Amino acid sequence: MLKRHNQVFFSLLRGADVLLTFLAWELAYRLRFQWVNFPEASYAPSHDAYLLGALVASLATAVSFGGLGVYNTSHVAKIRAEGMALLRGIFGVLVLTLVAAFFYREFSYSRIHVVYFVGVLFVLLLGARGGLRCGLRWMRRRGSFLERVLVIGSGSSAASLLERLGSLRSEGILLAGVIEVKTPEASRVPAHVMRLGGLDKIASVIAQQRIDQVFIALSADEQHRLTELQAVLAEQWVDVRIVPDLGGFRTLHLATEDFEGIPLITVVQSPLEGWNRVLKRTLDLTGASVALLLFGPLMLLVASMVKLTSPGPVLYRQERMGLDGQIFEALKFRSMRVDAESQTGAVWATEDDDRRTPIGALLRKTSLDELPQLFNVLRGEMSLVGPRPERPVFIEQFKSRIPDYMLRHKVKAGITGWAQINGWRGNTSLERRIECDLHYIEHWSLWLDIKILLLTPFKGFIDPNAY
């Protein structure tokens, strides 16, 4: 998504948010003490003091919404994501307002008023976004606030870009057409896109079509034309953007940065950097501690049953691979004989596996054998949520057979995960499991972790494919 074509939208939005915060605070005062007055207040406090609070909350909105990413372009088109972003921003407003109130001891604001304020503000903000978006789309249909875009290229990168740009008029993008580098016979440009000639036509097309931005999307065999394009476009007033041809790379949290004046494109990176890592670790420590308190008696019972029904240790330690290829010992309640792999070597368990202990089948079917991994979480070797860790001996087999298999190690391995709650565990498609793991990494958020944890008792513990 382009930044420039949403400039009007976000400029209006920032001003509207500040004004609506002031209005929401005022409406909440009226609702609490005049119109609704529930629960009934014995008296109406000073309105002047609440006006001061409205000013503080408005200033907090400008700071919080900007700092917490409420105006990220990724939230523009998705109502659910936009709603979550607004809730995050409103939470920030509350925190900043409470901090300011802590230092202002001369007055105490009504807690019911704050509840009204949050509800009214959320409704007003959603309504304002809907109204502004409808207004901009109405103006764009009539030709206003549009960015006229020209694409240069003939390969698959240009074709993909053209397909996406062609559907973005409502977002302010008007695709004028394409300048082809190859002959029409060799071009992969979609048939419905306006062809505006070859490279010799660039200057005249930019002038005649009133182009605002040029996208250069050259395939690998077209890259040698960059010098020629540079010379031509250097004489124009348009913005120029280059769309890299990443070939067969699977992107994982794609990012661009400036490194000492050199533009870099990161195609693979972990989403858990900075504050994200702190938040996830906090959830892991809190969740694992609570789970150990809740399941502690059950774990003692399981340990006793393992000890009484089969000779050998209660816990089974097995090498697994985690974050960035680090090897650790995953803990499990032992569900198989001590000599289970002495004859076969490393193999997966099968249905009706005769190596299981008397209670081994029950432990594996209900995932109770995985509970000791809560200690792996506390030690920082695993997370509550993430791709399930695999044994290094199997990874050597999978990494050359399954594309992008090793990308799953860009986050810590988990006790449960997106694949598990969607039924991809045990004797199921390994390829589909990996797709679920990569989907989780690409879309990671703290809310997704919480969602997976909440669904695990219903969809993750008991599975017919767990042997």
C-alpha cells in the first residue's frame, strides 16, 4: 500500500480523533450526570474540572494513537483489524490519562464516567472512519484525490503488481497502464491492462497521462535495462519506486531498511523482536506458572501412574530443535518402554504401537505426556504457543523435501500451536502442518497466542491421530 495516496485520509483522521475524544468525554459527562445518571449520583461534579480532563484525554489520544500504530495503513481496509487497533489506542489513552490524574490530586473523576467515555469514544471513532472512507471513495469515483500510476516491466513481478493496482481505485490508486520491456509475445502482462508502448515512450506517456508515480517491476532477465531507465526517469518529476524480483524466496515478515545509505530488503525475519519478545515471554512465564498450579495435582497423579505401571524413569528427555536451530531436551512423561528405539532407531509412533506402556496410549491420546514441557517454557527453551519441536534426525530428512521447512524455527517451539488446534498433528499431512506453522509466524500477535491457548482445551488436547 502506498503512503502518499492515504495522506489526506490520515490527516483528516488525526484531527478528527482528537476532536472526537473531547466530544466523547463531554458526552460521557452528560450521560453520567444528566441524561442517564445510572447509577444515580447524589450530585453533579464541577463541569470545569471535566473540561480539563477532556483536554488531557485529547492530548493523550494524539500521543497514544501515533505511538501504538493506530494509523498504520494495514488497518485501513480491514474492519476487524481497525477495531483492534482502536481498542489498543484507547487503552493507551486511558493509561496516559490515569497517569496524568495521578499527579492531579485536587479532583477525583467518576469511574462510571470513564466506562461511558470508552464506549462512546469507540463508537464515534469507528463511525468517523466509516464516514471519512465513504467520503473519500465518493470523491475518488469522481476523479479527485487519485494517484496516477505507471508500471514498467513485462515479467511475473509486473503482472502481479498490475493485478493488485488495478483493484485499488477506491483506495486512491489509478492505474494508467504499463510500459513493456519485452515484445508483446514474450510479455506476461494481463490482457486487460492498457499497454502504452515501449521504453522510448516513457517521457511522452508521463506527460500525456499526468503520471504521479512510476513503478519499476523488472524480472531477472530485464534488469540490464535499469541504467537506461535511470537516465530517462532522471529528467522527470515523478516519484520512482522499484519492486524487487525476489524469485522463489518465501517472505516471512518482509521489511525494508536503510543501512548506511544502502537500501536493504529483509525477506525472512522473526516477528518476535523488541517489545514483541518481551510480551510473548511475559505471557509464557505467566501462563506456564498458572498452568503448573492448576495441573500440578494431575501431573503428580500421572507421574505416579507412570512409575507404578512401567519400570524406568517417570520423565523422558528427548533432543528437539527450537529457535534458530538450538538443540534442547524436551521433557515428557514417559509413554513407551525404556528400550523402545533400541531395535528400530528413531521412528514415529504408529497406531497400536506395541512399544507403549500400559497407560502410554491414554497419555499420548490426551496429550497429558506433554505437560512437563511447561518446565521447558519456564527455562526459556520453549513457548506456550509455537510450532511443535521436532527431532534433529527427522529435520535432516524434512528440510530438503519440504520447501521452507526451516522457516518454522524463526520462533520458539510451542506446547500447542495453530497446526494442532486445526487438527494437523500425529499421522497427518506434514506439508499442511508446516503451512499452518508458517501462517502462525506470518500473522503472529499476542491476541493470536491467546486465541490458540483458549481453543487448545477444546481442539488441541485430544486428537484421534495422536498415537
